[in-house]
Amino acid sequence: MKNNNTPYTRGRSLDLLYVFLRYFFETEYLHFGYWRSDVELKFANLKQAQEAYIEELFKLIPEDVESILDVGCGSGEMASQLLKLNYQVDAVCPPSIMSENADKKLTGDSQLFECKYEDLDIDKKYDLIVFSESIQFIQIKDAFDQCRRYGKKYILIADLFKNDMPEKGPIGGGKPYKDFLDEKANSNFKELKNIDITEFVAPSFDLEKDAIDRFIKPLVSVFNRILAIKNSLIIKMGLFFYKKNLTKMKTRYLDATDRNSSSFKKYKSYRFILLEFND
């Protein structure tokens, strides 16, 4: 089900990342890779690592699951893989370029609900609700409240969480793990599995740092030299209007010396968590 009346509201940066990864690395996934020891850490192997992530995640789907709601489905690639395994799959995602592609992949009776999960209002329930790197964008209480409305048996979460540290750390994203545990306890869900895969995800940040040092920084240097030569008023105006965003990106990525696997393991954990409804 595609909602053509819903305005484009969210996901612009993720859309850009999606278009970039799809073109240069032929992957439809946006999630982190699961880097096994026998896979060389390079961008040419990113899709392979992402497929390993899906393989490991699917191992946690209980045998009695038939229907699944994919929350924050992105381009719909994971949902399409679930359909190939003969699950009944619906998905929810805010309107974006990615959701347009997801709508094409959800075949048969599958439905795509183009809205935020918090705003979802349907008359259906699912054996399993899956959050693959999407619960970090939702207030945990709101997510669990919606799961109570639309879930029947299980919740499967795959995401990064903030460790309990006095300082913020150089890598953003994720809910505080302590807050998640508190909300889980308040919601009375039973934890069946909690697998820490931080060690397999962390190499992604060494790959990012290598790309920044060997590609992005030289590219920015060339761009700055061109700007110095062109001295265009239009370019100057563009830089002025986007100065805040550009400065933020420069501080977070180009100037950072500690965005690497060691920092990720120190400040974050990445987990596959399977919950069961107690009532």
C-alpha cells in the first residue's frame, strides 16, 4: 500500500547514502556489516558483510513465526528476503526514495505503510515485529506501546546502544542501553536472546576511517583548490548558507581522530535482542 498523499518528510541523508551505496557497491542495504574473520575489510566486501548480518539475524526468528512487520524497512531489501522465505511480510517506513523502492519489492498481499511507526494506525497483528537499526530513531516507550498494539508473540531488535560512560564519545547514534533495559522491564517483555555482536560490527568504523583518510580528505582538498580558483559568488553563497552543516560534518568526520573500532567498542554495544510477549 503506497500513500501518494504523504509528503516527503524524513530520511534525506539516508536517501543520499542509499543512492551512493547502491550505485558504487551494488547493495540495497544500509545496515552495518557483520565482518567475519575470513572476510577482508574493504568496501568491495561490504555487501558480503551486510548479507552475513542478515543471515545471523534471521537465525533468531522463532519457528512458530508466520507473519512479520518490518519497522523502518528502508529500501525493503530485508523484507524481500523474508518474503522469499515464505513469511507474510508488511513494512512501515516514512516516505522517501528508499520507500519508493521498498514498495516495488513488497509483492503479493504485502503492504507498505508510509509513515512513522509511532503514527501507524492499522487493524492487523503480527507474530514478529522486527527493528533493524530503526529503534534508535524512536522513543523506546513509544515503540513498545506500538508493539503491544500490533504484536502477538515476539519482537526482534538489531541495533547499537550507548554504553554507560561519563563522556559522550566520538560516535553518535543509539539509545542508552540502561534506558532500554528499564523500558523493557516496565513493558514486561521476556528476554529470550541478547547477543552482543559488537566485535563483528566495530570494524565498520576502521573501514570508514580509511575511506575518510584516503578518499574524502583528498577529495575535499581538491574541491577547496577549485573554489580558490573559481571564486564564484554562487559557490560562496552556497557555502555561506550551508556553513553550519558543513562545519558540523567537518568536526564529526574529517577532524575526528578517534572514530574507529576501538572507540565504538568503548562507547557502544551492538546487539541482537529477541523478546517475547508475556501476556
